[in-house]
Amino acid sequence: MRTVVLRTLMAGVLSVSITSACFAADATAGKAVYERKCKMCHGAAGEGNPGMAKALNITIPPLGSDQVQKLSDADMKKVITEGKGKMKPLAGLSDTDIADAVAYVRTFKK
């Protein structure tokens, strides 16, 4: 009985490990998502587009700033999917696209 339980437990751990590895966020893929969906407002290097900020009468925080980088991945996902302030939710993104975009935004950390 103990051997069966141990084998079942090990199979579950292996399954979780493989699943996690298969779905790890990809910053390289996230760059393509960022360029398609985020760059217009957030700028090529995440510094914020001054023209867009002026047009919307807002301040766009640099994505490499502590203010943004201190957000959890879940909080970043929420901003992407629900919007924040004048930022509208982004449509047409899969969960993988969002995770990849968050991974790419993490590359802006200073």
C-alpha cells in the first residue's frame, strides 16, 4: 500500500514539474506581444511614450521603475486584463501571451 501511495505521489510531482516547465513564461515571445500591444503607449524600452501621456493627460511610469517592478506577476496580469486608470484592458491575449509579456516587462528592471 505504501509503495502505491509513494508512486502516485511521485507521479503527481513529476506531472507538476513537467507542466510547469512546459508553461514557463518566455520573455523573448513576450517582446513580440509587447511590441504589438504595449509599445504604442509604453515606448520601445518601457520608458513611456511622452506624446501619448500628454494626449491622455497622464504620467506613464517607466516599466523598469520600482513602482512597476514591485508589482507581483498576478498584479501585472490584472492591469493587463482589467486596465488601470485610463489604460484600457488589452483584448485578444491568451494567458500565455500575458505571462510572456510580464516576463518581458521584467527585463526592464533597473
